Amino acid sequence: MAASIIDSQIFQGIFTTDAMRQVWSDQNRTAQYIAIERALAIVQARLGLIPQEAADEIVSHCHLDQIDMDRLRQQTERIGYPILGVVTQLNQLCRDKLGEYVHWGATTQDITDTATVLQIRQALDLVDADLAALATGLARLAKDHRLTPVIGRSNLQQAIPVTFGYKMAGILSAVLRHRERITQLRERVLVGEFAGAAGTLASLQTGAMETQAGLCAELGLGQPVIAWHTIRDNIAEVGCVLGLIGGTLGKLSMDVKLMMQTEVGEVYEPYHHGRGSSSTMPQKRNPISSAYTHGAISVLRQHAAALMDAMVADHERSTGPWQIEWIVLPEAFCLLAGALRQMRAVVDGLEVDAEAMRRNIDMTGGLVMSEAVMMGLGPYIGREYAHDLVYDLCRQSLQTKAPLIELLAAHPEISRHVSRDQLLEMLDPARYLGQSGVMVDRVLAQMPA
């Protein structure tokens, strides 16, 4: 019986993905516990800290299908942590008390934290792959619409023309930075934990640091320079990066929602029969993926804050802040996976209406080109005076509904310096796109080969 939205039989395909749910599943989490205990036995036998016979026996039972998950649940509820339950089951599976060497010198948090890091590694691989695919889709839109004029908006008001490619390239630039952030944080975060009760490895009188180094190498993780049982900036950094990625997805979803408004109609989410329809209004085509993305990333940001709250831990082993991570980290990754899935689908199938974009630029009768006119007149009558003059003519155009070109051409102080044809050139949106195309090219040049 599922109660969470990410495990819901109905909603799980909307708010997350099966691949990410598998990473944070009980089965995979327990498999990571077993993999760590297996690696620990191998390394300690190699170092002569435990008998090779014991290591071989332990390794032979380090398989998920040998763990009784129902019993593990009961043990966890009784003990408070799952690690001792796993260790007990492995111990009891081994012959001749060789299982007593399971978990030699380790503590519960060593195994839990290292397993979390292994899950984070798997999860980051999924996130990065989705970001790479999203970047490819955004790059295609940026390239295809490099010089497609669309109105730029400021405070929800029409400002000046930009290009749709420029809008998509802006999002793309953030996605590429997120991929860079993931690369950079791997070195800091993909670090194992093997430090014993209070982090000093006092449980191993010999071979302590060698065991730590060997275990981390066996698992493909970095070796910590000091225990991080209650120093949680690494996990919080993961949460912050997830929150940043979610913020970019939210920005994209917000623009798509606004551009899908009936009065705007510049882009549409991909069409599928019945998708986004209303139970009472047959004409509706709601922005479904963008709406779900908005909801998911809003919760994700709160999870990022919770992970920073988990940094405030007491002494060398904490009493509660650690468990915050257990609650929110899996859901944060799962919600992000769902949002990435939704926005990848939007970008890959986005319907772009260039004619509607141009129609919306033209709807003000040239008023959105007032800056271009002001700058064009500046060399003749001064920029500040040109601003005030064009401002007054814009107000007159709004009041009288007269096209701005007619008011400009009829004004004696303007017609004395420039012709009607010159004014028409100033009012041409395609001539006032600034460096949009150049900036698109600069972002596209950052795409991996």
C-alpha cells in the first residue's frame, strides 16, 4: 500500500521515474549495505586483519536474495537502524562462527553513510544523463530559432524583441552549468565513511587507515581525510545542486505556461489526444507537464533547505538531524527525476508558433520598438530629449489608437531629421534583435562535442 506520491501506483510515473525509484528502493539500499560489508571483508582479509576463510565465507553470503527482507523490517523497527539487522543475518548465514568477522571495526553510520554515497553516485548518473538529453533538446530549439523574433517581457509587460532561440539558449546555459556542478561535486561527495564509533577508528589497533583506504578503493570512492559523521556539508551540497537544477526546470516550465495562455499562444506542450483536457471545458489544453514540474520543484527546494538543517548536528554522532537525510534525500532525487522527465518531453516535442510570436510583437502598433526609435533619434536631437518626445508620442498612440509610425512621421522635429522609410526601419523588430544570435552561438559552442 503506497501513500507517497512517488510510490503511488497512479502518480509515480508523473512525479518520478522507475530508474530513480529503484536507486532509493529498500532493495537497492540493502544491496549497497551488503556490498560494503563484502568489500570490507575482502580488504581486511587482504591486510591480514581477519582470516581469509572468514572473508570467503562472508563473501559467499553477500547476496541480496539471502537477506530476509520481512525479518529485516522487524529487526529495524526493534533496533532503530537496519545495519545491525543485516549484520546479524549475514553472521547467522555463515558457518562455524566465521560470520563474527562481519562488520569488523565498523559502526552503523559508516555503512549507512557509505551506502548513501553509493546511491548518490547512481542517482547523479541518472540526473546527469537527463540533463545531457535536455541540453540536446534545448540546443536544437536555440539553433532552429536563433533569429526567430519573440517579444521579450519585463514585469509581464512587453519590452523589446529578443529571439526564441535566445530564450532557449539562456536555459541551456544554466543546464550546462548544472552539469559542471555535478562534475565538481563528485570529488567532494563521492567519499566513503569508515571511522568507527566516534570517528577515530579506535576499534582497529592496527591497519585502521589501510582498511579505510582499501575499502574506499574497493568501492570506487574517495578516502575521507577525517570522519564526517556529523559534518554534513557534502550531503547538503547535493541537495543545493538538486534545488538549483529544479529552479531552472521551474523557470522553463513557468515560461512555457505563460506562453501557452490563450491570449499569447506562442508555444505549446506536445499534443497527445486528451492530454490537458478539462472535464467540463472541451476547448482546454492545459500545460500538464509544466504544472507538475512546478509542483515537484517547489517541494524539492524545501528538501534542499531540510538538508542544510541536517548539518546542525550534535557532537560526534547526532540525535536526529542525520535522519532528516533519510527522509528527504530519496524524495528530492525522485522528484527531480520526475521534473526532468516532464521537461525533457516538453522540450523534445515543443510546438513553436513563430507567426503568433510576430503577431504579439505587432499588437502594440510599434510601441515595443520605442527604444529603437529613441536610440535612432538620439544622434539628431539627443538621447534624453528623444526619450521624452517618444514617451509622449507613445502615450498619444495609446490614447488615440493611432499607429506610432503615423505620429512619428508627422512630428516636425522628427521629420526634419529622418524619413518615413528610416522610421520604418527603426520600427522593424527583425532589425532590433541586438546580439541575440551571437549569444546563442556562444552558448551552443559550450555544448560537449
